[in-house]
Amino acid sequence: MGIDLEKRKRGRRKLTRRTKPASQNIYLNLLHQLYGFLSRRTNSKFNKVIAKRLVMSRNNRPVVSLIRVVLAYNKRLAQPTNNANNDTIIVTVANVTDDSRVLEIPKGLKLCCLKISEPARKRIIQAGGEVLTFDELALREPLGKNTYLIRGSLKA
């Protein structure tokens, strides 16, 4: 007679991570299905990371400020490996908020995020930029080429 290892989680745990979003948000669930499919069918690590981050809890998807987006965009433009068109898309699986410390938004900034505050959206569009959703990003860049992935600070 042996002991029951399955009882009280003392034995083998088959899967301890989340496999789907805990949220009831239909858009979030559909996005996870889309990027889960892309991560299985393509060889792109970008899609795996997006699918994993879509499943995360809100505490692990901290808010990203507009200043962080602008700094990331400027850093990407300064890289010598950047393409000549400067059509890099900044991607963040988080909410983006406006930041009054940013005086000017770079021209042609393209941002893909889950949610964005209205003042931040207005400022990006006025500067000749563009705000994308993740389904639009999947149509434009299914492999995540020419994108720059950022996330907010967990210890803010």
C-alpha cells in the first residue's frame, strides 16, 4: 500500500502555468487564440512571447507610460541595423497612458498595445503616428519582423 501523491499536491504537477486568460474579455480570449495559433504554426519567438503575455494577470502586465514608448522608438531609430523606412512598430502587451513630461512625440510613431488612454492616442495621431490593435499587427507583421517589444516596470 503506497501513499497517494496526487492528494494535496505532493506528487507530479502536470501543468502549473496558465493556459488561457482568466479574464472573461472576449477580445483578449480571441487574441490569445490567434497568437497561440501563430506561435504553433510559425517559427517566430515573437508570437510565443505575445501569447504568453496575453495570458498574464493584470499585476504582471504593468502600465507603460508614453515616455517609455518614445524612448524605445528613439533607441530603435538610432540602431544601425534599423531599416531605411523607419517603419518600426513599438509593441507592448499592456495599457499605455499619457505622460505630460513628453513634450514632443516623434513623427511617424507606430504603437501596438492592448489599451491606450485618449490623450495619448490623440497626441500620437497629431504627430502623424498610428495606434494599432493586435489583430491589425497580426495582419501586417505575422512573424513580428520590424517590431520592438517593450513592457512596463514590475517594480514601479
